[in-house]
Amino acid sequence: MTSIKTAIVTGAAKGIGKAICERLLNDGFRVIAVDVDEQAGAELLSSLQGKAIEFKKTNISNEQEVQQLFAEVNLKFDSVDAVVNNAGIIRDNMIWKMSVEDFDAVINVNLKGTWLMCRAAAMLMKEQHSGRIVNIASRAWLGNRGQSNYSASKAGVVALTRVLALELGKYQVSVNTVAPGLIDTPLTQKLEPAVLQKLIDAQPSKSMGSPNDVANTVAFLVSPATQFITGQTIYVDGGKSIGANM
């Protein structure tokens, strides 16, 4: 059994996922970065040359690809110590304009994909009698206009986390959710300046968070210091979840 802990991070190539990879590497983890974007994955590896990181192109909504990912990682490194489910997509629209295809796509990646990753992780961690699963949801699970698909998917992730905490607790596996709010990522940077400013003004903090704010919370939840924290949702949202200016 290797003494270096292995973490799998999905949606790892950019934004929050990249920040999580960097933080876990700094904390001494070996990181398996998972994404569907091979070019972005290559750029990630290039930016982290010399670090203990590998890239695996995987569609997390495909059962066979997820099973293959875990089989390869476990065979090579003997264990999977942490899984961070960060991958997700958005297809926003008001419900009367939203297509079934856009609803299905978001649920397929955000909820089914996270469930497939959690199932594979649970099978291994149950036998190991150890492990950490961190699911990245969103403050949007509380409800956002134009995001009936996305909010529903993230609400499902919160519920999934609570169920798995109950199922895996006796095996010394903790399962928690991080729910980010307005974070400075490539996605938010594409917003019109006036729209972005309106979102910032609605924040109690009057600011955006950084990907590192989320990464630091993930690092806390996968550390040995948090063995008695499980089934929880931690908001990283500048206080927006309190309900101010909703």
C-alpha cells in the first residue's frame, strides 16, 4: 500500500476543478485529473509539470468509462483515498423555453454522473474502510430562475450526499457537499459586465469568491482533521444562501 494518498477530481481541467487539483497536490496528494476536454487537460498537465498528476479523459455519465477509470487507478495505486465530484454543465432557460434535451443533458452529467462516480468510489472505499467523497453542488440548489434543470440536479447531489453519509459511515467513509455561490471562473467572466455587476451587488459580501475558496474547503473536508464531519453541505457563497437580496 502506497503512503501517498490518491485523489480523483472530475471537471479538473479549468476553474474550480483546476484550483482543487493544485491545492490537493500542494497537500501531498497524487491527483488523477478527469475531464472530457483533452486539450484543456494537456494544458493543465503542462502548467503543473513535475507534480504528481495524471490526466484521464472520462465521460462521467458513461457507466463503462467510470468503471474503467476506477479499475485503472486502483490497480496502479492500490487505493482511492478521495474523490471530488466537480464536473457539471449548465443549459439555462426559463422552463417554458427549456427543451427536454437540455433538461436531460444537465441531469445526465450533474446528477447521474456524480452518482456513477460515487457508486464506484463507494465500492472501493467500503472495502478499504476509509475514504473521503466531496460532491460539488451549488447554492443554486436552493432555487434560481432559469435553472430548473441545474437547480434540480444540484438538489439531487445534496440529497445523494446525505444518503451516502448514512450508508458509508460505518465503513469510515465520509461524504460531504460543497455548495459554491458566485465564483470568479471562466464561465462568470463571459457574462456581460452589467449582468455580472448586478450579481455581485446581490451578494452580502459585495464580491465574488475565487476558485481557491472552494479548493480550500475541499482540502479541509478530505483532511484527517474532518473524520467526524459527514453528510453536511458547506456553502462557499459570501453569505448568499442566507437569503439576503434573493
